[in-house]
Amino acid sequence: MKTKILIVEDDLPLAESIQEYLNYEGYQVEIISNGVLAVSRILEWQPALVILDIMLPQKDGLSVCREVRPQYNGYILMFTAREEEIDQIVGLEIGADDYLLKPVKPRMLLAKIKAFLRRDRLAESIAENQQVSEYISFGQLTINTQKRSVTLADVAIKLTDGEYDLLITLAKNAGNILSRNDIVEQVKGYYYDGIERGVDNHICQLRKKLGDDARNPFKIKTIRSKGYLFVSSGW
């Protein structure tokens, strides 16, 4: 079966050009042009990935992302024509996995889509070959790598796909400092461009959800000018 991708974009010439390009690459692609219809279609169709414009009629892309995220486990890639960081930060904080600035470069879009899907293939390969333990534990923190679930002190912690991928990357490198470059390359499969703020925002969200001290973190530490450190003894 072809991988399903939903484009939510009211610029139809742009949406149709992306659809044609991705169809040629072997994907099954649909287009929705407004936010209200997008919510119902995402939840009904459950595509592997949603390409979601921020500026939409009837319901904006941020509202769509916020509404569907609790019931949608696929990837959300935001489109924005504005370079203001606030749009990008808000999108990542409410559950988007990444973003692209317009005008869209088709090869970069395809590279990001393939990187997202590689995560799923890697997870499936690990599950099938049982190359890693099903559980990774540090104190009261337990990560189930098969179910992609997390508990802290026996309480289930709801994470987005991006937050989970970041946490598992940090946990597997416990005791080692990871730069943003290291994290993005391991999680997403492409080099960090120095602009993306997704890592920092996901770190903030993880600290909130996992009971870390935002002002003086002791579970996931910031090492100045170097990166982030997952502390094995902090849990």
C-alpha cells in the first residue's frame, strides 16, 4: 500500500504541484483547502503525514494541529510563509513535528518526509529483530520501546512523536552530551541548519511533562555551548 499524505493548503496551485510531485515519488496524496474539513479528514483517514499550512480559511493550521493531535499519531509538518519564530515555536509546542518556510523547495520537502518515515521503519525493524530491550529504565522513568510509551512513577506520560523521539535519543545516550546537531541527525536523519528551534522547544516540553526544574534542570541538563545531557541518576 502507498503511504498516505494529506496536504492542507488553500493555495491550490501550490498544493497541486506538491501533490503531483509526491504522486510521482509513489505517495498517495489528497488535498484539503480549509481547516474545518481538515480536522475531520485527518481523524477519519489517519494519513502517515499531514502537510499543514498555518494560514487557512475557517480554521487556522495551529488550531487544526491542536485539535487533532490528541487523536492523531502521525507526523505533522507545518508550512508558514512568515519567518517569525513565534509561529514556528507555537506550532512545535502544540504538537507539530517540524516546519518548512515558503516558498517550498520540493527536494527539501521530500527529504523531510523520507526522514519521518525512516523513523517508523527503524522502529519496526527494532521490534521485529528484538535488537534492543523492550524497556529502558532510569529510576522511576520507564520507556517501552515497543509501544513507544513512557511512565514516570507508574503514571503514564503523554508525549508527541517528536518529544518521544527526542527522549529516546537522549536516554540511549545517557551520560553523554549531545549537541543539537547530534540530536537532529539521530532523530531526523539530516544535518542541523542552525535555524531550527524544534530541539529546544521539545526539551522545554519534556522538562514540563517529566517534572524537571525549568530554572535548574537536573534530569535533562543544558550544558552551555555544548548541548544537552540526560542524567541517569536524576530519575
